[in-house]
Amino acid sequence: MSNLIDFKQAQLKQFDLLALDILAYPERYLQFDSIADFYQAQWLDDFPKGTTWCSTGLDDGAEHFYAKIEFYGHYLTIYSHETYAAEFGIIHTE
């Protein structure tokens, strides 16, 4: 009997590992002067296919930035005022 790979679990692990790397090394990832910089960040392509993201702020004179990256209930929230911060979590549904 062969072991089947659970692709969803593998993708969730891929998402989680990248999210945790961003939390551990924000200076490598979180350098944006505009929303366009966020959407052009190469590391977004490292998340599993099907990951969604949205962002707001920085443009039109805004000093704040907010982005949410999600994949099957796992999320990474990035926000800033004077410095960047990030939060990783899992949405639990019953």
C-alpha cells in the first residue's frame, strides 16, 4: 500500500512556513513605499496557488498600511504605522 500525499495539508504547511518566516524576519519581506510595492513583492508568489491577498493604505498620503493574506483559513495580517508588524493565525470553524 502506498502513502498518498495530502496536497491540501502540504499547501497549508507551505503557507504556514512562509508566514512564520515573514514573522521571524520582517526586514526581509516588509519594505513597502506603496501598495504597488506590496503587490509586486516576489515572495507573494511563494505562497501556495489559491492564496488570496488584499491591502490598503500608503497611497494618497496615508501613513498606515494593512494587508491580509489568506489560504484555507490560515492567515497573515501585516500592518504598519511607523514600523511593520505581522500576525499569523488560523480561523477555526465548527
